[in-house]
Amino acid sequence: MQTADSARFCNNCGSPLGAAPGVPAAAAPAVPMLPLEYEIHGDNLEVVRVKLKHGQDIQAEAGKMVYKSPSVQWETRMTGKGVGGKLMGALKRKLTGESLFLTHFTGEGEVGFAGDFPGRIQAFELAPGQSVLVQRDGFIMAEGSVQLDIAFTKKLGAGFFGGEGFILQKLTGPGAAFVHGGGDFIEFKLSPGEVIQVDTGCIVAFDESVRYDVQFAGGIATSIFGGEGLFLATLTGPGRAVVQSMTLAKLRRELGGGVGAASGGGESHGLGSLTNIFGSND
């Protein structure tokens, strides 16, 4: 077909003019991922407000959405590729205390998310390949590029007495991810070899580079009568760790007038964590 002198591509096949036959055109440069625009509002009942742009996709735990613009579309999906992958993804999410499905939001507009009880929201800007370990039930939402998986504690002591059981959630970048915890947050940036001891169950999240273990909380008398339980979780740097001032178990115990204490599930009783081997929050 006749082409104009200034044309760079063939009108018929679309090949670049002047290129050797059979040589494909140069691939278009990759479009950089737009940074997620968000704000965290509130005090002890925080809400993360996300402003979606065209082409962006966010995934959220079912039931965490507070509001959305009519122009934002949502769809519930199971994670994983193929039937087997989706079933495995659903099983992993069930083990971490989350629902079987994730809700995906696309389009242009605003969406708001919040936790299920009074607390704060922490954002993690994850680089490609960077991972953060999160307490059970802590995940709220993340960019679609963030991979959700499970992580097993490497030591039996941490699994039996760590307050979170054997299983933690693992979020891997690239992208922004948001987690929720109770009360207020305290953030630590641990140097290599630096150690912090935390009440079991008060850990919100920590970098994959941080070592997690559980140790006895002093002498027998201190453990039994000190009100802190028999064990403390130890976090060893380097890396970032976030601690919460209120756990859901403590909140339930106080609101229930000691019902949780009667069942032995409260942190203030020395052997309470023995009943929480698999980290159940039910």
C-alpha cells in the first residue's frame, strides 16, 4: 500500500519502515507503576483513604471496606492461578485467620478501609522482594502487586508460646501494604544484634530480617504472679518492628468481665498461651 514519505510504520502490517525483514520492532518501554496515593485519618479508629488512578489495582481483606466512590469497581476473587492454586491460596488464608476471598478494587476514585476494632493502621512501602511478617488477622489491604503468603515460625518454642501460634502472614513487595493492630503503635528500628523483649501477642509486624523467638520471663515467681505470663517474645535486629499496646484477646477479656480469663486464654495468666498453640483468636 502507498505510504506517506514521513510515515514510520507500514499501513498494512504495522512493521517499522526500514527494518530488516523478520526483525521484530523494539519492545515499548515498560510503564512505571504509579505510586499509591493514600492518607491515614483518625486517632484510635483510623481509616486509610486510597485515591485510585486508572490502571491501579488494590486487594483487600473481605469486610474491611468502609466506603467507595461509585466509579470504583470491585470484584471478589480467590488468590492463585488455576483451580489448584486458588484452593491452596484459600487454605493458606484460612490458616492465617483471614477469609477465603480477597476483594479487588479498580477504576478511578476513592476507597476507605479500616480494622474491626479500635486501633491503628501501619503502612509498609515494600521494595521488590522485600517481605514483612504480620500477626494473624492483621492484614487490611495492599496493592495488587504485593504477594500474600504464610510464614511458619522456625522454632517450636515460638510456635507454642509466642501468642501468635505457628503461622504468621507474609507480605512481599513491590507495593504498599497496610496492617491493623489494637491501641497505639510503637515502632522500633533495631540495629544488628539489638534485642527487644515484647509481651506475647503484642507484636504487629516485623521485617523478615528480624529474628523471632520466645524466652522465659524471669523467675517462676515473677512469671506466675507478675501478670505477664511465663514467656516473652524476643525480637533481634537488624530490622523494623511494630508493637501494639492493646491485643484483641485483652480487649475481649476486659469487655467480657473476665470470661477469657476463666477459659485460660488471657495473656495475664501464666499457662494461658498453652491453649493458643495454633494462634486461634476465636
